Amino acid sequence: VKRLAAPSTPDYALENTGVSEVNVGAALRVRRGATETTLSYRRYQADLGVCSCLRLESADDFHAQLESRRPKGSELYRAEFEIERPSQAVVHDMALLRTRWDLPELGSLSATYSFQHDHRLEYEVVRQAVTGPQFDFRLLTHELEVALDHRPIHLTDHLHLRGAAGASAIAQRHYYSGLPLIPDYSSWGAAVYASERLVGHDFEVEAGLRYDAMIRAAHFERRDYQRLVRSGQLAAEACAGAAEDRTTCRSAFQTLSASLGGLRQLGRAWAVKAELSTASRPPNPDEQYLNGSAPTFPVVGLGKPDLRPETTYAASSTVTFQHPRLAVEASAYANLIRNYIYFAPAFDETGAPIFDVLVRGTYPRFITKAVDALFFGVDGGVTATPLPALELNLQGSMVRARNRSDDSYLVFVPADQLRGAISYRCPNEARWGMRNTFASLSGTYVARQRRYYLAADFAAPPAAYFLLGAELGAERRLGRNTVKVALTGSNLLNTRYRDYTSLLRYFADQPGWQAMLRVSLFSSSHS
Amino acid sequence: MRTTALLGSLLALPSLLGACDDGGGGDGNENEVITAVTLTLTPGGGGAAVTAVFNDPDGDGGAAPTIDPIVLAVGKTYNGVVTFENRLEAPAEDITLEVADESDEHQIFYTGTAVNGPASNRPGAPLTQAYLDQDRNGLPIGLASAFTTAAGTGQLTITLRHMPPLNNVAVKTAGASTAVRDAAGFSTLGGSSDAQVTFNVTVQ
């Protein structure tokens, strides 16, 4: 159970951003001989307030408010628990039944059935005559998986082969109701996969292969189908039963993923890792069929029904150094993405952005497009332990991203960042039966993103910022239970900042200083 | 051997010193659907009424809306009445009634190059607008207005603004029209726009 009040920026509260959460779950495990069966269920339920500052306005009014340093009406904002419209109510139910058999010759065979129910309701600010939600999304997922972990094959004393193979089937049904936006859909998929790992004395080689096939059927009321036709997304006769009351648009996707990786130990401290891989994902239904005002963005969004799967070709390598007093890790990677599915402004033949006239004013048109994208970057970290109880840590990351189709920068790519931390952990049991007592202090510097493309965005990236954080924690045994206590403080310097990767940056600042006390109780029983 | 292990029961109770968690996320402020805005202008002292409709029969996305031009005669005073409908429903739903019921949280603003009035500082514009109705707090609503005409052309933007109270403080205040006039738009006014449509106006 979790209740959070709306946080405040250094200058004003983020009105109506409270959170109320309930998390419950239980698992039952039965073991009989070589067979083990697990049954588990978990439910997550949350009411999430949406900042009153996040508002859709027509293009002119939206740009005018971008100029102001604080949201209008923010003098009335309050940091409180109460959640009002606009808000979201979210429920996830997850049930799982798994049986595992130890087969003496083959290895371990498992069969898993899982069911998931996801439900999201979105409540907008409306007149009192309307009491229900404005958006209602419900997704039901059934999945069946059979997997075999084969027994290690010992080729020589120093050469072993481990691996697994499996097959899965998935069926999904999605129901949507609300303002015109996305269709209902059903989908069916199947996959087979295998992976093997060759483990030697000072090296490892791993290879994997996975094949997926999926069929999706999107169901439209006649009126909604006609809207896609009028928007130019679909031809009038593109889908089965286009003249009927209900129309079904089918699409089928086949994707292949493969990876090959190797690790080489160089002496006692150094190791080098390299990986080549390719992976594909089919477009999401909203990327295909979106048609309407996007609920999170002041734009008119149009999907692209004939999108093909997005395919990533990735290469990465990592060097690590491990020493009792010092650990260093550095990675470099490059990902080339063909048919990268990108939600971005639409331009006409002259290169000017397209605007649509709606009953609420003029809004920019965004479409899903398939572009070729290149991401590459480096990240790394150093951890030094000059004393057993003292740890110093420095981590940095840098990523570059290009849209190769029109040679521009991609938006919402994280800026360069550097984080340093110092932590002290009590080496032995402290007073009052406290264990694992620790204290840490961290500083994070995030640079301003200088590589941006304003035509695909609404506002230039926000300024660089520095955040200071601290944490204190301990745990104690109480009979059979363990109680963990942690006190966490963030943005302790009360820095006013906006995050380039957050939608909130168009409307308001990020929260100022915050402190949170977390008490967790862990219990277990055996019979 | 039979072993049953029961795991679970994880309880996390955070309490607050300042305030917590990431802010924001989620969606913006969509309102109920309006697909048609109609302005009916009846000349004082008799004559045929002029009706102009902004109509987007399939809502956001889909086909572009149709927008009638407004053509008026010089030197007259018209009684202007605006209505809002959801024509996605059959029969069409009259949203005007809901606006009238909650008139203390709503106001209709008349702006653009074609109009001079409380929310638009354009002396010499072809239309001069004055509010004819009031809510229970004595503030203008704008469902009914008087338009006086002079020769000229321009654009008239009609905005239905929903301004529900925030933390029990009224957002619709006496200064609303002036705020729109001074900012030449809605960037300093609370609430959100349920409708904002623009007509071409010719007074000849």
C-alpha cells in the first residue's frame, strides 16, 4: 500500500500529482519428487493524478505558455494527497501456473501458462453531466510456454555446452472505448527459440536464435474505419468487409532475432566481451491505427497501417577490470535500426509542417513514420574500494542518435550525464541488532542536450542541471521477519530544472527537494 | 518428501517528510466531444437570420471540418446566439445546455481581426461585440452577444473556455476578458478550451 502526495517544484506544487497504490501477491509452490509446481497471483492497482499543468491547447496558446516560466494558475496549486480529474486508474492482474520436471537424461522441462489483465481508465476534466472516464483501455493476454534447459554437455574437462530451447504461443484481445483514438484488436502469435553457450576455461561463446510469427486483426466500427480512409491512412477497400458495419484489418508479421556473443578472460583481472545481434519487433496497434488527438501530446496523431517490423542490428563490446580495490567497466555500442518507428511531425511537399483544424483550434499533425536510425554511444563506470567499508563510484553515459532518412537528430535522446557517489557501509553488526547499516551521498550532472531538431519538437532542450541525493538505511531481524528501513533524499539543493526526456518539460519544472522514508517487512513461513 | 513454501506478503509503507515520487506523466486535458459550433445572427429590426456553422462530423482526425463564411450588412446590430453540439451522437447532443447549467465555470470569448470587444482590442474592426448574458455571479457568459457592424473583413475566433474551480478557488473571474485581450490569446487564462473555431467575416 502506498500513498504519495503531489510533490512541489522549488516554486510551486505540482497540483494533482498524488499517487495511491495497492500491491498484493501470493505464491504457492509444491514439490513432489522431480516435479515442482508453482502457482502465483499478483495484483497492482493504482490511482494516479495527472498534473493540472499538463493541458492541451491549440498551437498558438501552447507556444505562448511555453514562454512563461511557470504554469498559469500555479499560485492555486497545492501539494496534497487528494486526486481529482485529470487522473488515471490502472489495474494489472497477473496469474501464473508453472510445472517443472527434472528429467534425468534430458535436463529440466517446464510448462508455463500465464494470464494477464491490464485495465486503464483515464478521467479528463469534464462538465458535471459526465461522470465516467474519457478513455478505457482493457487488454487480456494468455500465454503458454514450453521450455527445455538441457543438461550440460561436457565436451572435455574444460569445455562445456549449456543451452535451452522452447516454444510459446500467445493470444491477446484488446478492448477500447472512449474518444476516437484506436481500434479494438485481437492477435495471435507463436515463437520458437534456442540458445547455446559454450563455456571454456577462459572464454565463453553464446549464440541464440528466435523466430516469431504474429497475426493481428484490428476491428473497426464503420464510422471509425471511414475516418482512417478520410485521413488518407487506408484505401477505401483496403480491409475485409469495408462496406459492412464492422470492418477487420489484418496484418501478419514474421520476425527473426539472432545473437552471437563472446567473452574472453585476459589474465586474472581483465575481460573483454563482444556481441553482435539482430532483433525485430512488429509495430504496436497504435503505431498502425492511431487516429485522433493524442491524449498525452497537443497534436493530432495518425498511425500508418502498413508499417513493417522494426529491425535492429547491434554491435557492442565491453572491457572490464576487476580487482579487490578497483573495478572498471567501459562499453561502446552502435545500433542501426531499419524501419525505426518514429512518431514525428508531418511535413508537406514544401517542407512546411502540417496543421489540422479541429473544433478546439489548430494542432500540429504527427504521424508514425519508418525511418532509418543510428544510435551509438559509450558508457562506463569506476568503483574504488580504498577501505572495505568505503566505496567510491563514478559512472557516465553518452549517446548519439541520428535519423538517417533525413539526416536530422532524433528527439527525446538523453543528454550526456555523469554520476558520482560515495557510500559507507558498517562492516559488522552495529548497535541494537542493526545490520547492513549504510549511508551514501550522490551527485548527478546532466548536460544540456545540444543535439536537437526543433522542427520535430515544440521547445528547445532545457538547461544543464546538477542534483544532489543522499540515502541512509539499515535492517533488523524481528523473530522470523526482517525489517528494512531506508531514508532517501533527492534534489537536496532544491535545484529548479526540467528533464529533456520528460513530457512535463513543456509545462512545469521537476520536483524540488524530497525525502522518503521506506519501511519494508519481509516474512516467510515453511510447513 | 513434501515441502510447501509460502512466500509473499511484502508490505512497504513509505511516509513523507517533504513530498515524493516523480511528478507528471499521463495525459492532458481533453474535454467532452463537440463537433459543431453554430453562430446565428439575427438582425435587430427584422430581416433574415445569418447562420454560420463550423462542422467536423467525424470529430478529430478523419475528414477536415467545413466552415461557413459569415457575410453581414453594414451598420446593423445583430443578436448573436452560439450553440455547441456533438453530432457524433444520433440524435445530436446539445452541449449548450450543459454550458448554460455550469455557466459560472464557462465563458465564450470573441477574438480575432474581425472583432473589437471585451476580449479583443481592435478598434475599427468590422464587428463590435458586447455580452448580453450573465452567470449567477454577474459575470458574462457569451452564449448571447450583440454584434454591431461596420464595413470590412477579418477573422472571428469563438472560444468556449471551461474554467472549473481549482482547490475551491474560482478560476472564472471578472478579469478573464481583459486577460485574453492583453495576452492576445489564452496563455495567461486558467482552464482549457473545449472549442475554438475561426470564421471568415465579410461586412459589406
